[in-house]
Amino acid sequence: MTPDRLRAALRGVPDPRWLDAALRRVRTEPAAITRLFPAAARHCGRGPLPDLPGWTVDEAARALLLAALPADHAATTAEALYRYGDAAEKRAVLRALPLLPIGAACVPLLHDAIRTNDTRLVAAALGPYARHLEQAAWRQAVLKCVFTGVPLAVVDDLDGRADAELAAMLAALAAERHAAGRAMPADATDLLDRLGAGSDLTTAREA
């Protein structure tokens, strides 16, 4: 995802002049984002973006506002907007993180989102910025997706990062569910198969 792609997808917002003016203002007056960020949904809309599946209009507009900040304001502003925002604003911050020149500075926001019971926040936390999560925390986040029904398709670079330890964790969960007469989600079973643990799961089912 890039700011240019977000901007192109937002061509049809109800109030394009407001968004243009808001982006200009944030570039020259970073503190203004604290007022403009919450107002984005009112001026731009809240519906899905047809050109960007999985994104809403307000998420894209807010991500653009964050991306317009001067680099030295990006991390601290993202943290403040997340801490004091509502659920939709938190999701927008999480989705914007890969666009910002912040390195791993905002990883604590991912940890916070993953601890919540809001599955939409969990999903947003596992986008491209999750590359900064250490492997143990990332495995636990993937396992939480399975527990809470978040589709594993939202996990960026899932196959690239999945390892033998994650496979063992998922196989143990599958065995517990089998013993309780409960099924694993299909995407988790498919991941186990791709990790080479599918044969162990089949043996457990047949036992």
C-alpha cells in the first residue's frame, strides 16, 4: 500500500476539497491532525472502498493524514491518536503504520491491539507493520486469530514467517479441539498442511 494508491482510491469522496485542505494543513501544521483525524469520517464517509478491498473510506483518509506528517512527528502523533482514539481511529492508525518512517517505534501499539477483544483491531495489527513484531509475539497473535475467528488471510507474510514452533502450537490446539469434539478453522488446518503437520493431525483424528 502507498499514499498514492490511497489517494487514487479516494477520488470520489463526498468532500474532496476538505481532504485536500486537510492534507496541506497537516504538512505545515502537524498539530492540526488532532482535530482533522477524528473529522475525516464525517467529511469523507465511512463505507468500504471498492478499489481497496478491506479498507474503509475513513481509514484511507486518516492513513493519508498520518502519511502527510513531517517525519519527525509521525511516531509520537500516531501513538497519541491511537491512545485517545475510538476503535475506528485506532484501526486507521494501525493500518497507516507501514506508510510511516518510524521503524519499530510503534510496536507497542501492536501489542496493545493484539491484547484487546476487538477482532478488527487484532486483524489490523497483523498487517505489513507486524514485520517488526518479534517472532514469539507474532506466533501468539496468529494463535489468537485462530481462537477468535479472525481469518488468517489478514496476516501479512503468513507463510514466510510460519515456522515449526507455530506448527507445534497449532497442532496442540487442534488436538485439544478434537478431544473436545470441536473443529479447527479451515484456514488453520490448511496452514498446518502447508507446514507439514497435516499428517500428525490426520493421525490424531483417526486415533
